[in-house]
Amino acid sequence: MKKLAFNFVILLVVLLVAFLIVIYLSLNTIVKKRVETMGPAITKVDVKLRQVSLSPFSGLGAMSDLVVGNPAGYKTESSFKVHEIRVALQPKSVFSDTIVIDEINIQSPEVTFEGNLTGNNLSKILENIQASSGTDTNAPSSGTKAEKRYRVGDFVINGGKINLSTSLLGGKSSTVALPDVHLKDIGKDSAGVTAKELSEQIAQEITKKVLVAVAGSINELTKQVTDTVKDLSKDPLKNVEKTTKNLKDILKKK
């Protein structure tokens, strides 16, 4: 009897471990699939995520190597990429109608700005989001299933940079700092927001920060060039060599 009881305990332990593994893999698979299917459906650009690793108990973890592509007609490799995103969510909520995310923390992303202040890849993606239905076109149809909604306590981006690819810099490339982004309590005052509404709020804030940074960079470059040209106009013969060198140094930095 003792041996039978011992074997029964071993069997329970094995089943419990197997059950936990299934939950762990299901949670990661569900999150990864939603990002890679809802992302393109809403933004109309490729969205790739290499890996999701979340604890089924605490909901803490990370998403690795997120890459957001560019709309058709743009030549740069991506519009947004980041090596790691730290996430804290409530695991049980993944299986409910409203997914509750306590924090999304993005450190040192690379944003690529291609175009100009009135027409660029980021503004186009925002337009795509605003025009989308927000529906996952790859998801199976179910007439009664409610659309998932989201609540996000904190959305943070720190330490990012913007790679500029714009004719406004005379064909020169440049890198400027991305201002920090911090959104709080998204969907808190309601039953949550849809994936489209969440994407739109985040895209609007990122695009706004990028445009401010790009405009500032262009204004600074224009001021430097203008000041240098003024030096030339004072005494062309005396200052031509110095001015030419200054202009080359300015453009080289950009």
C-alpha cells in the first residue's frame, strides 16, 4: 500500500509539472501570436517578435527582438526595433475579455524616420492604424466571441534614438535622441481599450515625440549653416577656407 501511495504521489507531481509547462507555453504562445497577427492587421506593416518569456505565476517577463516594418514605398529596413521589452501583466487576464498589463517598459529602441515632416513612414503607419478595423484577419471567425480589450498601467520608453533618413538633411544621415515616452492608465476608466485604440494612442505619442526631435535637429542644422554662411559674407576672401571647412564638419556630424 505504501508503494502504491508513493507511486500515486509521484504521478501527481509529474502531472502537475506537465500542467505547469502547458500553461507556461500557452501563455507565451498566446502573447506572441497576438502581437504577430494583430500587429500587421492594424498597422498594415510586418511585425515580428522572436520570443516571449513570461512567468505564468507572476506575469513578469520579456519580449525579445521586436521589429516593426515600413509601409510600401519606404526603403529603410524598419520603423521601430528593440532588443527587449520588459512586461508585467496579470496572467489570468490573458484568458479573459480584458487583458490587464501593469507595465510595458521599452529600453533603448531604434526608431527610423524616413521622409519629411509632412509625409513620412511613421505618420503613414499612424494613418494605417486609424483607418484599420482593428480586427485580426488571420483569426478564426466566431460570431459570439467578444473582442479582446486592454488596460495598461504604465507604458514607458527610455533611452531611444532616431535614425534620420530625410532629404531635409541634404542626403546626409543623422541620429538624434528620442524623447522619453510615458503613458499612464490606458483604458483604466473603462472596460479597457481595443487593440486598435491601444496601438493608436502609442503610435500618436511616439510620432509626436519623433517629429519634435526631428524638427529640432533640422532647425539646429539650419542655424549652424546660416551662421557659417554669414561669416563668409563678411569677408569672402579671408573666410572662404574656414567657412568651407565648417560646413563640411557640420554635414559630417549629421
